[in-house]
Amino acid sequence: MKTICFFIGNLNFSGGTERVSTIIANELAKKGYKILFLSLYEGTKPYFFLNEKISTAGLFLEKISFSNKYFSIIHRLRQFIREQNIDTVISVDSMLCLFSTPAIRFLNVKHICWEHFNFTADLGEKTRRYARLLAAIFCDYIITLTETDKSIWLKKTLHRAKVLSIHNPSSFAKTSHIPSFDKKIILSVGRYRYQKGFDLLIEAWAKAISQIEGWKLKIVGDGEQKEKLLSLIKKYDLSDSVELIPSTKDIHQYFQNASFYCMSSRFEGLPMVLLEAQSYNLPIVSFDCPTGPRELIDEGQDGLLVKPEDTTKLAEAIIRLSKDQALFNEMVIHLFRKDTTPFKLEYIIGQWEAILQ
């Protein structure tokens, strides 16, 4: 069976990218593929469960200057690929193609770029744009998370690579859970970082709370913006209604106790957290950010989409769903009936196997 290397930033992280990568890798390992995870740095203590057959390694023991160590990264990566007799390299994040593309050049190795954001988001790194253009020319496949992003890649690049869309799988099986409107808890989950827009969520909450007395907002996560979020909670005097909860592997308890879910991201790829919320039949209020929410949420039927980064509109949507139990009930019923086949793990693994042959 083929040997596959998932080349990732740091497998120790607890984000959605790391979670979905381990889910796909675990299933491929079950099917007999030899799987290795190679992190750019660290990565030998994965946050999420890994099949015991999967090995982990890191190019460097600690975070480094990527510009100063650029050629060293390429050399070490190329050496690893040769020593481990890798058949396929999956670069988990288009940015990593800056290293993997030259490292794989002229080797008989299949190269897949797995885009986890969207083509328009560079996360403050201009080199990410160059990495995407490089990947489009030199990789064998570009895997996007949505059809919308696939169309952008096709329009914006001189692609030699075959561009395909493969959804992330829901990491939770569809449940028969019935959310309780009476619990009056709104949940949001993710790393405390600029992308996730929790600062915008708290600002929206400050506008909404006077009209939805008794409701609570719980934000589960960790990250560099924690102090900023705490400052906003203090600034708007929200300590009685907003709670920041540390990241946990036992996240299902929070989905089970929530009435509905709110996502405030400035941008996404395909947000797994929305799939998780829907697996618990939670209605969703979300910014209509690029990309993902519109492909997952049936507007007005199982959630409400509002203009990106408009905290007033987000507050209005939160108020609307918090006050309209009939609408809430209709959305829960719709979620029970919703076809989740495109996001089922077995369906998605079949798509991956088709390109790994």
C-alpha cells in the first residue's frame, strides 16, 4: 500500500486544520495506507487522537524563522521524503507549498495542496499568494473545501494542477439530540484569533443583551487574543452574560447544552464547527463570510446569515432567534431532516482514495 506524508505546520495545535487532518489520516490508516505526519516544527505530541499505526516527526524541535531557514527546510523535507520512500505528499495548507514544491521537484512523488482557508484570505502573509500560484502550477492536485473556492482557484491561477473540491467531514456523527430553547445558551467555539472575529461577536452581544435578558454567550477556545476579549467584556460590562471557556477535548458537552450556535468569523475555508453544530441539530447565526457558511446553512430554514463584520446585523439576528421560539423549532426540525451525505466520513474518504490511487 502507498506511503502518504501529511506535511503540516504543527500537529500539536488544536485547530480545525489539525482536527480534520487527523480524521482523514486515521481513516486512511484503517484502510491500510502507511501514514506519516511531518510537522514544520514540533508536532510529535498531537492534540487529537491518532491511530497507533501513524508516525509523527518534526523538521525542527521549535518554531524557527522560516525566511532564515528556508533552504534548510527544503533540504530536510526532501531528505525525509527520500528516506521514508514517500509516494504522496499532502501539504496541509497552501502556504507550505513554498517549501514542499521545490523539495519535491524532480522526484517521482505525487503532490497535493490541501487549501484550508480560501483563495482570497492570505492571513497577513503576502507570500501565501505566491505559494498558491506556485502550487497551481507545480502540484498534481489542489483540494479546496468548497465549490466557491474551487471556482476562484480556476479563475485566478494558471493551473496545471487538477483543482477539486472535497468537503471536510463532520467530526461528529449525526445525533438525535434536541436542543432546548429554554436553556438560553448561545455557543461559539474556536481559537481566540483575528480570523474568528470573537471581538466582533462580543460587540454584537453588547448591542443585543438588553433585549434578550437571561441569555448567556459561551465562547470555548484559547489563543493570543484572550486578553483583548477579556478587555472587551469588561469594557461593555458583560461579565454576567459572557463566559470564556478554555479549549477542551470534551467539547460535545457544550454543544449538548447550547440552544443555538453563533459564528463570527471574518473568513473561513469550510468551518468544521458549523458541521459539528448541525450534527447536534443546533440552529446557526453566522456572518456570511467567505467561504463556507452559505454552502452549509440553508438561509432562514436552519440558520440566519448576515452581512460580514456587521455587528449590528449580527446582533439583530441573535435577538430574532432568541425571541422567536417558533422559528427556532422550525429550524431544529429542518436540521433533523437535512441530508448530510456530502459530509459523511465514508463518502469523503472515497473521494480522497480516488486521487491517492
